[in-house]
Amino acid sequence: MKIIEVIADESYIDSIKNIADKNDASDFWIVSSEGKERKVVRILVKPEQRQIILDALQGILSTSLSARVVVIPIEATLPREEEP
């Protein structure tokens, strides 16, 4: 699993959440805000979801000059994800 961290203007938050929901991300949360205009969002994803979600994020954030996406490796999560 990985965490996809997205730093973007607040106006993108609903679109980012929709991408996470549409692709059945394991979890989604807003970490903090940097002022009133930018937000930090984290999406917990399984390997098979990662590239699809990254591609969708790139599609909506490609025109933003201030957005950033960071992929963070995960050692473990609790509770453990159920195997299909």
C-alpha cells in the first residue's frame, strides 16, 4: 500500500475526494491546511489502484501551478486490509 499525498488549492478537494471514492481507495483524509487556500489530502491506496488514481489526479491538477502530488511508501497499517 501507499499514501498519495496531494497538496492543492481548496477548490480541488471535492474532485480529489470523488477520484478516491470512484476508485474505492482504502481511506481518504484531509491532514491540514496551509492558510485558507491550500489543503493537504492523503489517500491510502492499494497497488492496483495507485496508477489509476495518479492518472486521474494528473488530469484535474495539470493546470494548477501550485499543486503537488507525493507518493509515500507504507510499512504497515492497522487494522490490516482484508484480502479479497
